[in-house]
Amino acid sequence: MRAKIQNAVSGKINAIGLPILALFWVSFFWGTTWLASKEGVKYMPALQLATIRQFVGGILYVGYFILKKEPWPKGKQWTTIFILAILNFACSNGLSTWGVQYISSGLAAIIAAIFPIWIVVICFFQGQRIAKLAITGLLICFGGICVIFMDHLGDFLKPDFQFGIFLSVASTITWAFGILHTKKKAASFNPYFSLGLQMLISSFLLFGITEAFGMNISLKEIPLVSWWAISYLIVIGSILTFVAFIYMLQHLPTEITGIYAYMNPIVAIILGVILFGEILTPAIAVGVFVTLMGLFLVNKSIRKNKI
């Protein structure tokens, strides 16, 4: 009986394909991490949550490759890893986790999805020409975001909401710089090992900053609900989904892998409404659709121009 079940499951996986399953996994579960972050930061400092998540995740990754006796990075590889640790984790993940403390998980996920816009803008200031398709996509994105924020005009009078928006937007800019740096300095070094080292380095950087500014609380003061959120973010967000993400990038065409960026905010919004009672108005629904259409055009332009 057991053999029949295993054969049936194996047959299903082979029929669908592991890369496609990885894409579905990333599309759904990275959307859920916004809700886990939102729940966790209700009861503890956001940057402390990010620090613990990255430290434990980094230890698990690095420990695994040490046991496997994987070769350590050499020379300039360390420089790339250190820069990416700052951009992708200390800044991008840290700021986005902090930002969700002040805005809804759905709104944070929508803002996170706009990082391709900054890739185009950064490349423009580096002297590259912006294609008409990218300009069209940027204008559509801007229109969609304006529609989304129609229901949040009153919130802009609140300093906390303004701060949350600022942190979330800043996180997308650092993520865009991280992506461009990865493409520019891509090395043959094991991407999974590199990921763990980036997490570990960033956790020490964040800990130094939060300790210096007195932003941490005692571990004993962190409630169980936050520990559950941290555990979910480590296992699902930092390990399983990142592994699936890298695997998907290695085995699927770029035009297909980009689907996750459009699905994450949709998952976050729908689950936010169901689980946290976050408000989904017609304006937000329309705005999200328009924004994602604009992002699709921007992404298409990036792929055509191989930015």
C-alpha cells in the first residue's frame, strides 16, 4: 500500500515537474510570510524579529554546508557576499519587516512587488536607455498605485503610516540594487551556501545596530505567538522557499519565474482579508490589477534589454 502511494505521488510530481512545483510553492508561501511577519511584529520589535530569523536561518544553512565540507568562498567572493548581506537582508528584509509593523501585510506585499521599477530607474541613471515598453509600464504602475492609495489618503496624515510606507519603499530600492549587484558580480560559488552566509552576516549587523540603539527586548519577553511566527518565517520563508526559489531560477525560463512576483501580493491580500480582517475595497482590487499589469510590462522590458 505504501509503495502504491509513493508511486502515485512520484508520478504526479513527474507529470507536473519539480520546477513548476517550486514556482507554485514560491508564489504562495512567500505571500504568506507577509502575514507571519505582521503577526510577529505585533508583540516585539520588528528588527529584532528579522535578526533572530536571519541568525537561525543562517546557522542552519552554514551548519549544513560545513557538515558537507563544502568549500568556503575565496577572495572577492567574500566582498560580493558581504555587499549582498547588507542589501538583501540587513536592508531589504530588515526594512520590509519593520515597515509591516505600521501598514497592512497586503499593502506591504504590493509595495514589495514594485522593485522592477527601481531596476529600470537605476539603470537609467547609469546611462542606459529606457525602452518605450518600460515607460508605458511605469506609467501604468503609477496609475495603479494612485488608485490603491485612494482608500489610504486619510492614513497619510498619520506619522506611523508615512514611516511604514517609507521603510517599505526603501526596502524595494535596496532589493533592486541587490539584484543588479548579483547579476554584475555573479560568482560560481554555491548559491545556497552564499545565502546562508548572507543571512548570518546580516544578523550580526542588525544585532549591532539594534543593541546600540536599545531596540531589543529580552528573549523572555517575546510571546509564544511571535516565536511561532519566527519559526514559520525561518522554516518556510528562509529555508524551504529560498531553496525552491533558487531551484526554480535554475530550471525555468526567466519569463516564467517572474510569475511569483505577481502572485505574492495577491496571496498576501486575500489571506490578510480572511485571517486578519484587512479591508479589500474595489479601489484596492482594481489598483492591484493595474499595478501588476504595469509591472508585467516593466519586467518584459527588462528581459528584452537584458538589464
